[in-house]
Amino acid sequence: MRMMVICMEPCHCESSSSSSPRSSEITATKLENMTEGMRELEGFDLSHVVSKQQENRRIKRRLAECQQECHATPQPPTLRPRRCPQGQLVDVIGPRTYGLTQYGTSYSYGAWGKNTKSAPGKEGMYWLVALTRSNAYANFVRHYSSLSTILGGVGPVDSPISSSNPSTNTIVGPNVVQYGDALYYGCYNTPAVCRLNISTCSVTNTPLPQNSGFNNKFPFGHLDATYIYTDLDFATDESGVWVVYTAPDNFGNVILSEVIEGSPPSLGRSWRTSLHKRTATNTFMACGVFYATRFLDKQTEEIFYSFDTETTEEHYDLNIHLKKMQTNIQSLNYNPQDRMLYAYSDAYIVSYDAVFQ
């Protein structure tokens, strides 16, 4: 009988014994990857924390800066130099003067005031123009030595323009001003600026631009009244004389021009505004700023509009009130020497203090 001898070896699965080194490698690789991933995650968390800490520090710095700004005293604004050292018009106080002239209530249209550029020794003189014909025309200007004499009608001195009224170069409309030794006004029946030399009683003129309104084409007024023959308005301020008018090519909006002194006078620079002339009752100038008024009611007139000739800025919200003693104001002008407004109101002469700030 043949004997079979089998050599017995340790029992191992062939697949296990053959893959053991490979499995170890895989496991080692996985462990290494996991370790690297943990390092990356730890690094990410650390950088995220650092980033958040930096952001928090930045926010805290900005908060501290904001708190300092809130509690700090603000620097005063840098104001643009202006030609008017007293500031801007902010209020009108009065009336300071209220009374009839020697004409009584006979002539409801006219103008009055103090000479804006008076000669030495004549600083206290007043002038008066009453439209003695149809509330539309005048042919002389009357001067008084003081406020009491104009109110009392004492010692007037007349400077005639013409012996007849109206006639060529006589006054039409209540918008009249005196500047120096000259009276400026709208010429009768023509769109022109007239200048009366008071010393010589001679008149020269200069025409307005073509198609400028005159003879009641663009008068001042309000819903209850039209101020006849107010197509042209004249104003004086620190710099001289101005004329206010309009034309169809400016759609009835106010045109403002400098009047250059001379015989004859001439027109200088001009500005076109967005203010429609028929929406205003009067205009005046102060420190190169053009102002317009409107009718609120029988007791109150409002300075509502301004146009700065230096910046061309316009404002429609001034809301400065004038207390009226009569219903209408036919003329209004500013005098820079005493900083007062002079109004002719239904035959009464009235004055107000202009307040600047």
C-alpha cells in the first residue's frame, strides 16, 4: 500500500496573503490623505478665524472713527466771497414811514425815495414822481430837503421834462428811480430807457432790444388788478442802475440789464430769468441780487423770488413778507445807503427796513 505524505503549511487565504503589503499601502495612503485633510481643515479654520478677527478689528476702528466724528466740532463752511458784506436779504421790517404827500389821494400811481448816489450835502434829499395824468404819465420830478418836508409838502423844487403831458420823452409808468444827478424811467410811447439830467433838464435815451414789450404788453399785476404801463421797471443798488423788461422771444420771462451811466445811457450785460413777468407785482435789486414780489392779500405782499447775477442761481421760496397799509404797491425800490425799501402804495408813500444776514 502506497503511503501519501502531504506537507501541511500554515493555513492562509491566498488572496489575503498576496494582498497584505498592498492593503497596508492603501491604508497608509488613506491615513496620510486624512491627515493632510485634517491639516488643511485646521489651516482653513485658522485662516478663517484670523480673517474674522481682522475684520472685527477693522470694524472697531471704523466705529471709533465714526464716534470721534460725531463728537467732534464741525469745521465752519468755507463761504464764497460776496459783493454784499452785510449778507443776504432775510426780512423786511415796518412800515417805518407811512403818509400822504401834498397831492393827497389824487394820484394813486407814482414813485419816491432817497437818491441812491447823492452829492455831498444832499444826502437827506428825497424825490417824488406822481403820475398826474391818467395814472400813467408825468412830466416833472419833485425834490424835498427832508422826510418831514415831503410828508408836509413844504418847499418842493421841480425839475421839468416838458411843458405838456404826455409828450416825447416824458415819463410813462410808475417805475422810476433817481441815481446821482439823473432820473431813469420808461420813455413815452417807445420801448426805450430815458435819462433826465436833473441839473440841465435835458433828456437822452437808449432803445431796448428789438420787440421788447411796452404800452401794457407785459405789465405787473395780480388777479384783481393790473398795474398799467409797468412794462419797464427800474432799480438801483450798490453797483448802479438796472432795467427790467421782457420780450416775446423770452416767452414773457423777465430780462434784466445793466444801465450804463452816460448821456445818452447805454445797456450793459443782460440776464434772462425763468420768472414770468406777469406773475410779479414789483421788482427791486440789492447787492446784485434781483428780487420779485407778489400779491398775497390786501394786508400782505411777499418777496418770493430771487436771481443772483453773480451765480445765476434762482430761488422761488424766499417767503419774506411786507406788511401793507393799502391794497396795492405800484412801485418798490431799494436804497443801499440807508438799506431801506421805498414803496408807493395807492397814493401813500411807505418805507421799510431791509434786514440782511
